[in-house]
Amino acid sequence: MRTYLSEFLHLRCAGDVLEAVYPIKKPEKEISESMALITAIRGKVLAEPRKWTVVDLCAGNALTGILAAHLLPVAAVVAVDKRQRIREGFGRVRTFRYDVGDIMRNDLWDSFQTPIIVVASHPCKDLAVKIVSECVKRNLPMAILPCCISRRQLPEWTLGIAREYGKYKAWLACLTQLAGGRFRVDRKCLSPCNGLVTRGL
């Protein structure tokens, strides 16, 4: 089976993307996570080209947002993180901007110009819950790859799932139930936390 990393390396824009986001700490892992998120939202974007703004939350180096700007026919891409990452290459990517903001604050969510699709790679527990809750409240389509969670942080109703399938799948089930959406484990993604939670896609 071809991995997202090999798919990325065959893209004509791969060099431009890497130049824009350099440096990357764990390139194979981060590239495959971003490719998984782009694959998840691609159908929604392609169905209505130039309609959607992709909002990349907990963006870090903005790899997912930069990929979206290169690969998808979007109206715009906005990367958001609490800490600004300055990369020389950001300015060369059309339709892309990087904002500093706290996704736990409602005023940030109120500032987004709809229609938007939300993506996030590895938001921690509270951030994942906030993203899902806001997307449900505002009826926004989303795709997230949540990171793992300790067993003691899991809701009680998921403990049977955790015993049978592990705490990560229990966490995916919890977020999926909150989202009213779906989850799947994406085996093409090279991350150990490769569960994709989606809604509205």
C-alpha cells in the first residue's frame, strides 16, 4: 500500500511546500498527517470549488494549511496557533495567511468568515473537545487527527472500549460521539495517532 509520504513526494508542489514550512521536526510523520487531513476534506472542497476557507487550527508550522493552499481550489487558507511561527516561505503562498489566536476563546471562532472547513493535526484533549464542540455548535465541517489521551481522562462510558481496543480508539469514539460524525483509523498515515474524526464531510 502506498503511503501518504510517497504520494506527497510525487506531488509537483512538494518542494515548494517543504520550502515554505521548513524546518519540520519529524517530516515523515507530519507530512503523512497533513496528507490524511487533505484527503479527508478534498471531496467537500472539490464539490464546490473556491467556496471554502480552510482553517488549520493548532497549526504549528502550518504544513496542513500550506498543502491545502497548493492542492485544493479553496477561497483562502487561515492557519491559527497561539504562537506565531515565522517562515520566509509563507508570504509566497497565495491565499494563505497565519494568525495568532487562542482557539479556546469564543471571539476567535466568531471572527472566522464562513463558509469554513476546520482541520487540526494532533490537538490535545481540551483543544480537541473545544474544536469539536464549536464545529457542532456552528455546524461546521471538520477533520481532526487527535493525539492520545490517558485512560484516567476518558469518560466512564468509553472504558469498555478502552479495555477491548485501547485508550486511543476509546478517545476517538468519544470525540466522534460528541461530533455526531465518524471516525476511521487511516493506515496510510505514518503517525501512531492516526485516527481521523470527521463531521459534515
